[in-house]
Amino acid sequence: MKYVDEYRDRSAAEAVANEIRRLVTRPWTIMEVCGGQTHAIVRFGLDALLPEKLTLVHGPGCPVCVTPVGLIDQAVALASWPQVVFCTFGDMLRVPGSRRSLFDAKAAGGDVRLVYSPLDALALAQSHPDREIVCFAVGFETTAPAFAMAVKEAARLRLSNFSLLVAHVLVPPAMEAILSAPGNRVQGFLAAGHVCTVMGYTEYEPLAARHRIPIVVTGFEPLDILEGVLMLVRQLEGGRAVVENQYVRSVRRQGNEAATALLAEVFEPSPRAWRGIGEIPASGLRLKPAYAAYDAALKFRRELAQTAGRAEEDPECRSGLVLQGLLKPTECPAFGVRCTPEHPLGAPMVSGEGACAAYYRYRKPVMRDASRSIGDRM
Amino acid sequence: MCLAVPGQVVNIGDDALRTGTISFGGMTKHVSLALVPEVRVGDYVIVHVGFAISTVDEDAALRAIELFKAMAARDRRDTVSAATASEETS
């Protein structure tokens, strides 16, 4: 496919990796923020191409993984009511709540539907005026404009049976939290290319200056990621700490202004709990008062009151450490034993972008067949 | 979750969501172009959950591809000359 295949060329990838190897003189620890990048790194074995002095740690950039248990419990409760059609992206289906997942709710007769786009849920609201269509609004800044547009359309069409259970999270406050945490070892960030496609990268500039940390906005194909690492290494070795843009073909400094204007019109920042990490100030989004009629948490607050205050994590799940880059998935004692994609203890094992799922999917064959080299995957 | 893929704009509708047809290597899908007001038929866009979120800067994309090709060629030359040098010394 055009603008995909060109960025997977093996000889170019080796050339970039060799250039990185030539430049690195000291140990450096780099975090890729986005779960999509984590999957590309593990899938294509990019970490095996890099010099040993360079450590890649995986960040919290999987919105499915960081959705707090309390919100999953609310989703399960809503999905269990006969009048509700609950719409969600497929990734959320198996994420465990305190006791049940959306998959369990569906198996018990709840009307849970998988959608590709918030617009699919909007179409259901138009074709089922007698049902309440609730859509699970999960995602970072990349995804929030799509939900904002769905809400604006619902208002324009005067649909009163459409609402969102909002779980949106914002990337820069999470990066700030990681950098401010005691024991932080991240020295450079690959910032998430599609988040910055929407938001631009001006909000990362104060972060880079305050923490003296280089940040490179990076794409998702193997060559994008390797070039992002190369740009970071040049900064680290040269003692610079600024924001640079590797993903020039999609990201502009000011972002997508139509999308950011839409976000500002429909949503406002709010405090948000991150699963496994805790509450981070102003790290989430909620609907503005003008759109409160589309907020499922308000619309069904009486019904949801019974789920409040009971959220419980599985005590064995170490996903909080994994999401902060403090533990590799394979270092967790439950990994692949008591925690698998079929029977997950936590969200990173089931989400399409979860770090645990990436290692389970792409590294298990390597564990079984040590004769196959990781670099062979390019 | 932030997965987004490039596709080419085939046509642009005039409904409220500016729904257009996008071709992903031959497979087509209807996508809202409301967030990319500048887009024209033939452009490449990055598509995420039913919305185009940016227009691909094709000049930038091609420049990057050329740069990678040049790096690969230089790397091959370096490898060959390093191998020749080690043969000469051995």
C-alpha cells in the first residue's frame, strides 16, 4: 500500500540502525509513548536492530489499558440494561472490570455492538429511535474529534437517544507524570504521531524545556520509528533537548486546526484516573455543559449510582508498572501463565495495543523457537 | 487505538459530514472528510475511526523515501569498502 510499504524497506532499516550504532557512545533510555509504536517495535523486532546501550521502554499510550476499572464497571452496567444498545470498539470487549467484562455482559444477553466509528453508533441511534444508544468514547486526542463530531451531529439531528460514556485521555499530562515520578529513567520520548497529527506539538515544547528532555514526534512504520530513534540519539549525544518532528508527512506544528477547534467546542479538560497509575490532573476530557445532554454518566446517573465505589483491580496484575515503563511484560510472574489474552488479569493483555498483548503475540514463538532470529521479521 | 492508515480520495460528498470515498489500495470505504477542509480528489489522507485526520504531504513523504534510499546506498558502499579494507589487511 502506498505510503506504507516504502517505510518497511529492510536495507534502509539496517542503514538507519547502523547510523544509530555509530552515534551511540553512552547508555540511553527512550520511551515510545504510543501502544501502536510498541506493537510495531515488537512485531518487526526493531529493538533487536538497536545497539545494546539503547533501552526502549514502553509507555502508557494505550487508552484501552488506562481506562479505570470504575468506568468499565459503568459500561458493563449500562450494557446490561434492556433499553440500552451499548456500542464500543472491539478492544474494550474483554477488558476485565471488577467482576465482569463487556464480553460477559454480551454473553448474558446485553445488546453490545462493536463499531468501527462513532458514526456507526450515530446511525444506530437514527434507525432505533425506541432504544438508548450509548457509545463508549475511548481514545486519546487522535480519537476524541470523531466523538466530538458525532455529538455535534446528534445535536444537529436532534437525537435524544444518543449519549457517550466518555473515557478520553490526554497524552502530555501523562508524560509530565512519568517525568515527575521518583525513579523515572526516561531520557527521551518518541511522541505519538497521530495524537500530534490532531494536536500539533507546541504543547510538548514547555515539557522538553522544563525537564530538559528531547521529544521526537514519530510515525508508526519501522523506518519512521528507527528515524525517530536516530533523531533522539543525535539530540541526546549532542546535549540538546528540543521537540522535533519525524512524521512530517502527517504532522504540522499547529496540528489539525479544524479538529482542535471542534474539540474545544465540545470537550473540556477534567481530572482523570488512569488504570494502574492513579489520578492525573487535567488528563481527561469531559463534555462541556452545552453538550451535557449527551453525557451518559449524567443521563443515567441514578442507575449508575449503584456501581459507584466498588471498583476493584485484580491484585496480581502489575499493569501499572508496565504502563509506566518500569516493568517489561515478560518480567511479570503472571505473564502467559495466569494471564493470557483469553483469560486476562488486566487490560494490556487484551487491548490491540497493550504491551503485554504485543509480547504474547509476537515474542511467544521466539521463546519456543530460539533458533529464529528476531531481526528476521523485517 | 490510534491506528490510522493512508488512503486516496476518490470523491467528496456535499453532506454535513462531507462523506467521501477513500481507496485503500483498491478497497474502498466511506469516510468523513469534515476535518480536512483543504482536501481534493486524488490527495492521500490519513484515516482514523471513520474520519480523515490529515492530508498527506506528498512532497515530504517522497523526500523521506529518497533520504532512506540514499542512506541504504551509502550503508551498502560503507559495508563493501570496509570488507575490501579488511581483505587487503588480512
